[in-house]
Amino acid sequence: MPEMKYQLAELAQEVSAQIQGDPEYWVSSLGTLQSAADNELAFIANPQYQKFLKTTSAGAVIVSPSDLEFFSGNALIVEDPYLAYAKLSHKFKKSGNVVQA
């Protein structure tokens, strides 16, 4: 199965997110804050993981407005990051690019 890649702008549209950073940034899979690579999208839904926002290698992160102050990279900003991640995981699952947490 060929690798599917999505630009942040397309992913933002899927989950009605605001974008911080480069809307043309390409993401090809999902990952966790701790282990994501620069081509992966991660999320934060629990404040106890804020410490990982400063050190993550994720190319983009799904964050809530309250977590945005802890992250300066490419981001999809939504009220419910977990829900947005769940919705987008279906898109990546179709292409076989989902990381199991």
C-alpha cells in the first residue's frame, strides 16, 4: 500500500482546527509525543504530558488552546485534541500509517 501524506491544512479542515506554523507541512503517520518523528502527528490531551511538548520531535502536534503556550512548532489547535486525533487516525489507518500507542 502506498504511503499517504497529508498537509496540515487538509488535516485542519477535517477537524475544524486552527493552524500554528506551516499549513503546507506534510505528515505521513501518527505517533506519540515521546517517540514521534518529524513526519508524524502527535497529540496531547492530558496536562501531565506537557513536559514532552518541549522535547518532542513530532512534525506537528494536536493541542488545545491551553497547551499552546508550551509548544511553538507546527500545531493543529482544537478544543478536544483526543477527539481530533481519533478522527484523524481513521484517515491514517486507511493508508496503514498508524502507530499503536
